[in-house]
Amino acid sequence: MLHSLVNKYNIAGPRYTSYPTVPYWDEATFSLKKWKSSLIQSYKESNSKEGMSLYIHLPFCESLCTFCGCNKRITKQHAVESPYINAVLKEWNLYLELLEEKPIIKELHLGGGTPTFFSPENLKRLINGIFMHATRAENYEFSFEGHPNNTTREHLQALYDVGFRRVSYGVQDYNETVQKAIHRIQPFENVKKATNLAREIGYTSVGHDIIFGLPFQTREHIKETILKTKALLPDRLAFYSYAHVPWIKGNGQRGFNDSDLPSAASKRQQYELGKQLLAEVGYHEIGMDHFALTNDSLYQSMNNGNLHRNFMGYTASKTQTMIGLGVSAISDSWYGFAQNVKGIESYYNLLKDNILPIYRGHILNEEDLVIRKHILNLMCRFKTSWTKDKLCFEALPDVLIRLQEMKKDGLLNTHSNTIEVTEKGRPFVRNICMAFDVLLQRKQPNTPLFSMTI
């Protein structure tokens, strides 16, 4: 039965870190002026109540991983560190000029690229520079992505000293054949050392990222990786499907053939096996493709209804305002999205002229805002509801018609004004969200835009 459902629903679709999704942003009516206005509105509404989130993109890597779809610059020249940090702090200062109150930072995340490409001293300089004119929220959470091969005690200690308590390590898979295919060679001992170092220093949440559906990967490889993961017992796990999008220029996904990838049915078997093994040792499924132990804030936020999803992925609490700094970073004012230029040189040139380095975005209309809430509800709580005066929208009857087939297949239950995803339907939550995505339904893409849903 699972095999037939996989065949039926394995189509290209968004991961819904935002709605509208980036390919459906209305760039024609977007402007920097409108973005600034939406940000100021959101900031005034939310800063004193909940604070804001800050994402900083650090794009440099010393080598190219062929599974990666992130925006990065490959170099071994560490002289690039200081100019980039200066530029990020310049961008932050331009945002500070827009905001009348002193920002309260509730969440801060360093992503990449490889954040630990940067020296501990430069990372500390970056964070101290951010907080020269900002304060930490009472229950703040700072996190960073670490590479197990180059995250040193000095990196961990420097970031701990400025407030970081969570680190996530990109593991992907422990099998040597798979590692060679994705150009990511890192022995288990390196991951073990990096994990133990973080705990010795005092990090309260250590996460591992594992991918299924990689080239040459089998169920036995997944079993081997999960069993080794159990030995380290990270507090949370991202266990997600490899997104094969080789048409995105420069993402490096040309290092193997499509025939080297497992089938959709095999990928789903890999996930189900991993999920079963993780459950046996006490991990709980959080939203889509995430797992956590009961002591982790992600599990606790799921239980108390505060789980949120944005461009940083799942987060333990919601902030209405999120500013993204650095090349390609995306900001979210709730009322609008804005993305920075992807080229480092363009980024530097705009900042030199005191211009926010934004090149595209979208201002949400009333329909967008309502549908966004439904998709967030489904992604974070596996259910959503509406009444005549709340979360209703004109196209809702069409959405319910599109959901009928999924209801027949047992993927969801409907009541008078509620939809609830079943346990059987959780692997297909992206497909369920697609039924709500009226922009996607109105204009189906003619060229590849998204990875497969399974």
C-alpha cells in the first residue's frame, strides 16, 4: 500500500519554508521601499513582545559537497573572512538605521556554506559586532552549523562565550562509498569528537543532519548510520530527503548520475526504517523530517504548540520578524519577503553605496497571509481549521475538492471546518500543503522548480 501511495504522490513540490514559495513571488510589484515599510510595521508590532530572529549566511567552504544546493563560494583563502564580516556588519547597521527601538534578538543562526570556515576570533567579532546595538531576549536561542572535520574546541568555546548553546553537525551518511559520491569524507570518529567537545563545553543541544536518498545509498547504509547515531544520542536530528535539483546553476549536483540514486520507493523504505530505529531509542517525530529527544526545546515546543517554521527550518518559537544578513539570505517581515543578491562582489558593491543588497522579494496580500497560516499549521501541527470569519478564503472550496482524493487514501480526515493529517498521511504533508497552494494551482511550472516530494 505504501509503495502505491509513493508512486501516486511522488511529484515535484515545494518544501514550504515560505508561502508564497520563492518561484511564485510577485517581483514585478515588489520594491525596496515596500520591503522597508513592511519590516518597520512588523518590527513595531513584535519587537517588544517577542523579539526578532537573525539569520547570518556565511558562504565559504574549502571543498564542494556534491549533494549541496546551498549558495556557497569554494576557496581555501581565509583572507576572505574579515572583508565579509565587515560587510555583514555594515548591512546590519543599515537595518539598525531603519528601526527606532533597540532590537531584541530571540533567535540567531549561523548557516552556510561552512560557518566554521571562519576563525573563532572572527566569529566572535561578528557576534560582538551584532550586539553592539542590540540585546538578547530573556529566553534566547543561538545556534550554528558546524562541520565535524573542522569544528575545533576553540570554535565551540568562542561561540559558547557569546551565547551559543546549540550546534548542528552535517553527518549525511557514514558509508564510505556514499561519502565519496557526495565528496564529504568524514569518519565517525570526527563526528564523535565534535559532539563530545560541544557537550564538554556546555552546549545543551547537539544536533545531527542525516540525509536519505543519496547516490548509492541503501537501507543497510541507513541502518549503519542510525546505529552509529544512537551511540552518540544527539538531542535532535534532521533526517530528510536528498533534494536532487541539478538544474540550479553551480550547486554541484553533477558529480554522479541520476541512475546512481535510489528509487522513490527505496527512499521511502530508507526513511521508514530510520524512523523506526529512531523511535526505538526515544526520538519523537517533529513536524516534517525532524526528530528530537524529550529534553530538547524542539520537542517541548511541539507539545506546547509553539513550533514554528521559516527559512531557518523548524524553530522552537515564533518571531514575526526575521532578518537575513549576508549573500542570498532571505528576510521575513511576515508581511513581506526579501532576498539578498547571491554574488559576493554585488553584495559588497551595494553595501559600499549604503544600499540594502536586496534584489527580489514579495509583499503578501490578504489571501497570501491566510494561506500561509494554513500551511504553517499543517507543517507544524498537522492540522488546520477555519470559520467564516477566520482563515477563510475564496478558493477554500476548491482546496477541499483537491483534498478529496487524499482523504480517500487515508492521508487526512476532515470535519466541518477542520483538516487533520493522519499518521499515514504525515509522509505526504508536502502534497497536502500543495492543495492549499493556489498560486501553484493557478500556474503550473513549465520547467523544473522543486525537488520530488518523496
